Amino acid sequence: MDTSLQRLTYLFLRHQNGEATAAERRELMDIVHRGSHEAAIQRLIDEAIENAGVPEQIDTPPLSEESADRIFSRIVTAGAPRTAKAPVRRMRLRIWWAAAVVILAALVSVPFLRPRKQSPSIAVSTPEKYDAAPGNKAAVLTLANGQQIALDSSANGTISRQGNMAVINMKGTLAYNAMNAAGTPGEMAYNTLSTNAGNQYQLVLPDGSRIWLNAASSVRFPVNFSRKERAIDITGEAYFEIAPDAGRPFLVHYKDMTVQVLGTHFNVNAYTDERSVATTLLEGSVKVIRGNDQTLISPGQQVQMTNGTMKVLNDVNTEEVVAWKNDQFFFRKADIRTIMRQLSRWYNIKVDYEGGEIEERFYARIPRNVPISEVLKALSMTGSVHFRTGDKTITVSP
């Protein structure tokens, strides 16, 4: 490593450990602003966020992602105008917090840190009209006879009886509880739970399995499972915690694929506007089936189906995959279109694009319980993306 790179690494690590002097912080930010050693800076940032060890020349322990967030927050505030005196704290609802997180995400593309003539802004002529509130817990239950029941987290208690099942709504969760002996074999009445854009809901099936349903998704299930298997159909995205039952495999059908499990935790993303259908395993084991193709995966693996081709990814960041279930947006090296697809489903808005493609990648953790105006302000502060708002429409441009 040449002398200048050694100095950069030294300054970076001094800064991350909170040991840098004021002069050293200025020196580090001067290097960043000049655009010197962009590849080395990007490597240092990527290593920190990926929770990898730092360069061997410095005897420093590896970083957690939380530590990396704090590090980059300090770097950002050292090189940017200080508009807030309080330290950056994770997962706060204040806009300056969200902005700081997204800005440190943009550190992956070093040019974002260079001085700009003016701060980008969001064109919002009538905030009351164009701002979108975050999604909430709401769904529609369609019974076997076609009757539809609107659900939310405020109405609690028994809302219906389906065969031998009491259908209970309780604080954003719909549960099916048997009132007596198991239903008669062959009694396969189906119910469907569906969410609109901007909504999500939780379902407890008759066997005790739990399903978290993301926005613009649905699950169709029998009121009583058969004695041979437990089979359901989904659209959109859902997270599953399946109750063990060695005698009755659990089958999740989506598009032309099936996930077969006995008892496990996994996530299925089958939105039609995504490039791939993805099944991600967190715990246990599952078999992903498409026609004659079968793939068995282990925790931390993901099966992607793209244009009819099945591919297995290893060491997937499962926290990112299920962030929606934990009321977060979590992006790691995400392009702006990936980000906007998630925002459009959660805030129920339409997204248009104009101008050239935005090639930068973002790291960001943002709560899902803030208005979209705060998210857009945070993203725009990176200087790499701009937004224009209309009636339930966001136009994105470089």
C-alpha cells in the first residue's frame, strides 16, 4: 500500500473509532471532496457496511452494520453543513435522521460527497394534497360465499364462523380457531385475505402457522386443511412461520412455483413488477419446485426465478429481505427503481421516470411509519436523485 493510501486508511479508521482530531477529520473530508482514491474509499465503505474486517495493516476489530451506520453518520456531518446539533440516532422519525442515513448510504458513490452549488429540493406545491401517509394494518377477508369483510387493527373479536372455525380479528391479526373437532374430510371451503397498496396484515391459520402479508398481496387458504397436506396460494409478498407437522407438508403455490416445507421460516416475493420471483429461507429447510426442477435450500439461501431460469444465491442478507415485516425499508446497494417500487406499494402512489438512468446504488434504513415527503426529502439530499410530485404521482429524475 503506498503512503497516501496508508494515510487514507489510517484517517478513516481513526474517524470510525471516534479518535480523529479536528485536523484529521478535515484532512479526511478534503480527500473525499477532491475525489482522490475513489476506489479505495468505496472499498473501505463497502467493507464496513458488509461487516467485513478492516485492512490487515491496522489491528482493529470488524464492524457491525450498526457501528458502520454511526461511522458514516459522523463522516457525513463532518463534511456537510451542521443543520442539527443533536447526534444522529438510528430509527428516529425526524427527517434529518432519515436524510443522514440515506446520505451515508450514498457514500458508496463518492461523488455525492463533493460540494454542490445548491441543495436539491422537492417540488411540492400543495403538501396536504400530495403528501402520502405511511401504510397501515388493513385487509379484506373474502369468505367462501363471496361475502367481503373489511379488517383493520381497531375492530376486535369474532367476526365470522366458517364451518367449525371461529374467525377472530385482533389488533391487526386474523386468526382461525377450531370450536370443536376437526372438520369433515373433503370439506374444502376457501377464504382469501388480501391487502391493497399501503396495507399489510397478519394471519394465523387453523394449524397455528403464521403469515405476514405485505402490501398489494393475497393468500387463499382452506378453512380446514386436508389430512394429507396443507396447501395455500399467494400473490405479492408474504413471510411465513410454519407450524411443524411431519405428516402434512405445507405447500405454498405462487405463479407456476411451489414451496414445500414441514416447519420453517421463509419469505416469498412474487410481485409481478419485480424482475425475479424470490424465495428466501431464514430457518429450517424448504424445497422449491417448478415443473421437473426441484431445489432444496438452507438458511441464508435464496432461490430466484428469472425468465424461467432457477438460480440459488448464498449468504443472502435475510434482514434486508424481511425488513418490511419489521416495519423498515432496508436497502443495500439498491438502485432507485428497486427503492421506488417498494415506496409505490407502501404509499400507494404511481412512479414515473424522466431523463437518464440513475446508476448510483444506495444503502439506507428508513422507518416505514413516516410520510413519503420525509423519505423523498432524505433521498433528494444525496444530490443524485430529484423528485417532482403530482396527484398521487412521483416523477423521478437524475
